[in-house]
Amino acid sequence: MKSNVTADIIIGEAPEAARLRELLDPTATDMGFVLVRLRYLGSEGRRTLQIMAERPDGTMDVGGCADLSRALSAVLDVEDPISGAYDLEVSSPGIDRPLSRLADFERYAGFEVKLEAKGLIDGRKRFRGILEGVQDGEVLLRLKLDGQSEEQILGFEPGLISTAKIVMTDDLLRQASEAREANLNSTEEEAVEVIAADKLNSSDG
């Protein structure tokens, strides 16, 4: 599918996290990283700021997480945008990664995903199907609907999506293992990126 992504929209990000993204994005970008998702976990008494990040090619390693954590921690210490005690956790997106940008929905076309809408769509909020990329600004999902004999393709406006993530299936784990074995120095996350690149190249051809 030809790319027609025109906006770098962040899916389902809370306002508090969006403000932190504006603060931290320049540092991450200068270091060659992309912030995938920011969110708070835990109670008000002791919260965790969880940041998922990766390089533009989708890879991430322990050293990269450590370097980025130190740099972002320094920015947070100087700017002090968070009241109260909190812990900073920087990690890779993982195999069952969240999809937060429109570009993610194109990169991982062909993967099985779970998608949750902010409100009811055709009487439901949760959907599971095969990602078909992005077209005319909408995320396309191929799935079987109740009462339908054939699969349908539904389009979702990004602003109506609460969360979306890749489903960790046995097939995905098998493909990741095969891709990782083909490159013994790669991580499972890098292996998934190899699979995504293969799918993208196949669709272009």
C-alpha cells in the first residue's frame, strides 16, 4: 500500500504525558531516538513514568535504554515538571508493541492487532484483526464481524482510537525467533522489525 501518512498523530496519549513529550522529545531526537509512548503507572503516592523508546529503524537495546534514561532524567531534574515522588522507567516497546503513530500502522501492516476505541463503534469498543495500514487518514483493520460471512475492512479515525497494540501470537514468536537466528546479534524486538520490513517490501513489490 502506498504511504499517505501526512501527520505524526500520537494515539491515545493523556494530556499530562503529551506535555512531557514536548519537553523530552528534543533530547531524545538529538540522541537518535523516537519516544513511542509515555504514561504514568501506580498511585499518586509513588508513580512510575514509563517511557517506551526506539531508534527510527525500530531497534533498541539495553545500552540505548540506559543512555536515554540518564539524559531524560537530567532534563526532568532541571525542569522539574512532575510534582511528588516518581520513578523513571525507560524500555523498548517489546514484541507486542503499542502502535502510537500513524507511521506505526503502516510499518506493521499485515500483523494481527488489538484496537480499542474511545467510544462505541457499531456497538463495540474492542476490535481484533489484521492491520491493513493507513488510507485517507484512517487506520484500516480487516476482521470478521458478527453476522457477516466474510471479513470486512473497517476504517478508524486516529482521534477515535484509545489504544492499539500488536498481538503476541505463536506465529509472531516463531517468525521473530527465525529472524533472530538469522542475525545472532539481534534482539527479539529487532527481529520483529525485520519481519515488518519484509512485509513492507513484499507489499511494495
